[in-house]
Amino acid sequence: MDYKISKIFIGTLIFFLVKINLYANIIYDKNNIIISDLDIKYYLKLHEEKYSEIVNNNNALKNLVKIKQLVINLKENNPNFLTKIDNEIFNEIGKKNIQPQVVLDILRYFKTKNEFIYSFFDTKFKYNDLEIIFQTFETLELPISNDNCFTIIKIVNLKNNKEFIDIFYNNLKKQSKIYEITINNKKFNVCINERNNKIIEKEILKYIEIKIKDDFDKFIYVQQKK
């Protein structure tokens, strides 16, 4: 599962930014956090590009408050971590591509959240978690083949297939894409295209984000000085 910031994503963003009006109205000014309507537009576009979903202005404002608070706390309490994630962002997309400041702050938030996602996935994400995620699908219909997916034999629902869940889980951990299951004592390849893989990964990320929410919020608001 790859959480890096894509250059295509930033390219789309830059194209969008040049079209935004340079004048902004302040809509939030509290506790040393100032947010403009222009900041909302930046966030809406970045969020949609990253998560392939649209949020409303109220949720965008709430998230921007969290983002600003995170950056304030990192600057005060954990500057080394802030430098680390900044360097990662600059290495991935180039420092010159990140304007204005709010864009960098949003990317810092995404990157910090990814650190929590990485940690949970590496150390806490278990087979039972994947079972729970698969149960959220109404069906999980995927094609099977007996010639390495050159020819599709039929479509089968693998939502409750324990062997497939086990293989999928192990492949996630090992970064493998070889899916082979047994049906009626015969071996078949499960053919997962990019679209299906993204659908499953999206549900995994949604699940992990719920799991890390409390710890991540604590990190934002109650960091201790290092």
C-alpha cells in the first residue's frame, strides 16, 4: 500500500491553484488560528485528489483547524519530526511546487496521518481486521482463472472465503500480488485488477483511520515537549 504524494496529484493541484482568486476573506480567527475561504478551496481540492471524495465546507473548516493546530504543536513541541516530514514532502514533489503555506500545512497533516497509518498497519493490523473489512462489502465478486489470468473462467464471491482472506492478508504484509485459492480441489488464480485493488485498499484505509482516530487526535492536541 503506497501513501506517497504523487506528482500527478501535485500537477493537478498546481493547475487548479493558478485559477483561484488571489483575494481571500477570513472566516475563522481564534486561538492564533486564521483560516480564509481560499484556504477552504485549497483543502477541498487536496482532499478530493487524495481521497477521491468530496467534503462540505463545514468539514473542511474543521479539518483545517486540526491541521493548523497540528502544525503549531509540531513547531513548538516536535520540530525534528516536522523537519523530517517536510524533507520527505520536498523530496517527493519539490519544494518549489508547494505554494502557498496552507498547501504545505495540509500536506504535513496528510503525511503525519500516514505515519500513524503505517504504524498501525505494520504492528496492529491483523487477519481479523481484514475479515471485518471484507464483511463490509455486500459481495466481493472477483474473476478466477487457471492460466495466470489470461483467461477468465468465471466470477466468484470471495467475501467469506477464508483461504482468500488469509492469502490477501499475507500478500498485504509481503507486498505480493499472487493470489491462488483452491475450489473443489483445484487451484485457481484470483485476478484482481487495479480498480478492484483500489476499492479494497480504500476500505482498509477507512478502517485504519477509524482505528487511529483517538491516538491521532491526542497527538494533535496534547503533544508533550520533547
